[in-house]
Amino acid sequence: MQLLSVNVGTVQPIQNAKPSGKTGIFKTPRTEPIKITELGLEGDAIIDTQNHGGVDQAVYVFTAPDYAWWSSYLGRALEPGMFGENFTISGLESASLHIGDRLQVGAVLIEVTSPRIPCVTIAARMGDPQFVKKFQKAERPGVYCRVIEVGSVRARDPVTLIPYQGEQVGILELFRVFYSKRYTEDLLRRFLSVPIHTKDKPSYEKKLARLLARSEAKPNAPK
């Protein structure tokens, strides 16, 4: 596997997206080494800090097989950075990854924390008001990662997958459950047993507490 492209965004205007009218989703490939900190890529613009960025969402990864699928579906070539990703990686599909999987990217080590849930910004970027629904149906979400070991990376750095050794919670499983809302006690316990995005943890804990309260009220209720 290889890091095909390192993509950095600057503040750009955007229509039909967030109220600020600005975004950092327009990312372009860089050829020089880029410093990676716990907060992401040096020089990469983060506008909506409530929903983007932070230590558990420091790097967004999209992959070459995902790009190939989208290019075929849309009937046009797509350049690296089109989906707003920081790293474009060859050799694996994003939906095959699991929470806690690690990617050694050159000198930098990152850990998968969550799938991307699309919003109106990606629809505006693609120039298609229906793109959020298309993204959901495609089930190729890309992954957000935290940075475990900082350093610098550049295009063509080698990439090694280090599978998580604990409970296996797939990116696609999380992605599907986000939309189906079909939470069970066992499912939520699994989600909480892996190193998920810290923003997701309180929500899962509350859902689990509600399910447990209902189970206590109805002793024979299925888990």
C-alpha cells in the first residue's frame, strides 16, 4: 500500500453549504513533506470546528478503490482531494477497516476512530444536492483517524495496515447503524469496547443506559 497523495485545504467560499459560506473541503495535493500533529496536517484549514477536526478526527483517509468506484459511478475522472480527504491511499477499501485499526504512513502512525457521515458541504463540493443520499447508499465512507505518532509524510510514502486485536467493529457496521438507528444492548457494548471517536462515546453511553432502564422495567425484553 502507498500514500498516493497528501491533500491540504485553504479557506474557500462555498455556496449552499454551511452558514459561514466558507469551507476547507477544497483540498489540493502537495508534493513537499507535510507535518502531521495530533490535530492534523499543518496548514490545513478547519472551518466548522464543531463537526470537523480535533484529535479524534485529525486525519481523513479516502482510498484509491473508493475513487475508482466513484469515477465509474459518476462517469468522470476524480482527482485526489475531491472528497476532502487528507490522505489518499492505495490498496484497500475504506469500508474494510475497523475501529482501532492502525495505519503506519511513513513516519506517522494513525488509528481509525469513525466513518465519515456526509453533510451538505460534500453535496455542495460535488455540485449535487442529492449527493449526501448517494454517499450513504455507496457505503464507501472513508475513515477519520487520530494521530498516535506525529511526524512528516509525503506522497509515495509506504503504508502498512496494523489490524486492531480487540473486538472487531467494522466501519461499515457503524455507518449503517448510524442511519438505521437499530441499537441493541450487545451492539452498544461492542461499540463502547473499542477506541471509537470520543464525540460518539457519550451518545452510545446514553443509548445503552436507556436500553438498560427499559430492560429493568421489562425483565423479559430481548437484549
